[in-house]
Amino acid sequence: MLRTFAAAAVAVSLIAGPVLAQGTPAGTSAPMTTSQPAKADAKKTATVKHVKKHHVSKTHAVKVVKHVKHPTEKTRG
């Protein structure tokens, strides 16, 4: 049931995607007005945004060792 629902959702998105992507026709939009845009405030106060500091973890010291194959003792059989 879940597979059929997923397949149906994919099919609908493939069919309806291009139709929705076209948008509205240019003739139906509202006419633009020629009024001047509102001026921004001359005095703008800069607000200081507080930044949360993250703790940087320190890595422990690691000694680099050279791996050597140890000789095995021969036993009498």
C-alpha cells in the first residue's frame, strides 16, 4: 500500500509540476503605482548580536609507535 501511495505521489508531482511552475499570467497582475518608495530611517542603531562560544575539545597526546612483527619462539615437537 505504501509503494502505491508513493508511486501515485510521484506521478502527481510529475504531472502537476510544470503547471504550477508557470505561475500566473502577466495580464492578471495588479498595475504598478508610481509612488515613491518609503525612505529608510536616517538614524539606524546597530544592534550587537551575542554569539554563543563553543568549547573546543583538546585531543589527548598520543605517542606514535612503530609496529614490529615479534619473532615467535620455536617449540620442539
